[in-house]
Amino acid sequence: MHRLLPLLFVLLSGACATAAAPPVLPLEAITFAPSLQVDLDSMEQLTTGVYIRDLREGDGPLVRYGRRVAVHYTGYLSDGTQIEQLAPSSPPAQFTVGERAVIRGWEEGIIGMRPGGERQIVIPPSKGYGARQVGRVPPNSTLVFVIRMVWVR
């Protein structure tokens, strides 16, 4: 019997590791936390399935693929749980759009922003982390970000 326990443990842990991720719901079927103020009907849906809504227009150069940008942001799960934040009191995150340094939903959602602009972006799992669990983000999570564009070069 004691020889079977390690095998049973291996089999059970393998089953846990390969357990199916929760199903992906269409964004329109998700109930967003009221605190997020997500209203898909008033947002622009990109052809990629990402939704955007400008909270504040900026001015200056437009974000395009190949441009280097700096941003502050706050990210949430659809239930309102904050998953990450880079506040204005911290140095902004910098990356080049199109180099896949961030999730695809971010890259697609910030196109057209200008410095000083602020945008809410709703990202379906296929443009976020997909079926993978990443940190506090469960598999197949819809993400909501508020991104503040600091500069565009």
C-alpha cells in the first residue's frame, strides 16, 4: 500500500494541473462590477474584440505601432478585484507598441491615444492571458484596464 501512495499522489496532482479552465463567456454576457463603470453599449468595439472608451482626450503625437510609450495604469478583473496598479507616483511603464512586451489587448487598445489621455479598455481572455493563470488572474479572465498615457515617442 505504501508504494501506491506516491503513484496516487502523482496521478492526482497531474489531474489537478490539467483541470479544465472555466469557460470563456462572451463579453456581452459578463456582469461587470458597478464600480468599474463598464457599459459595453457606450464603448467602441475594435475588430479584435477589445472594447475602448476614452475617459479623457490627450494631445500630441498619436500612439501607433512602432512608437515607444510610457503609461500609468490600474487593472481589474470583471468582478472589480484590482489585480495591479502602476500609480502616477511611480515611474511609468515603458514599452514599444508592437513588440509584444504587453498583452495584445493593451497594444490594440492604446492605438490612437495621445499623451495626457486616459482610456478604459475591456480585454477578452483571447487578448489577455487566455486559459493560463497568471499571478492573481484566473484562467479565461476578462480584464478591465484604465490606462493613462504619459508620453509617446
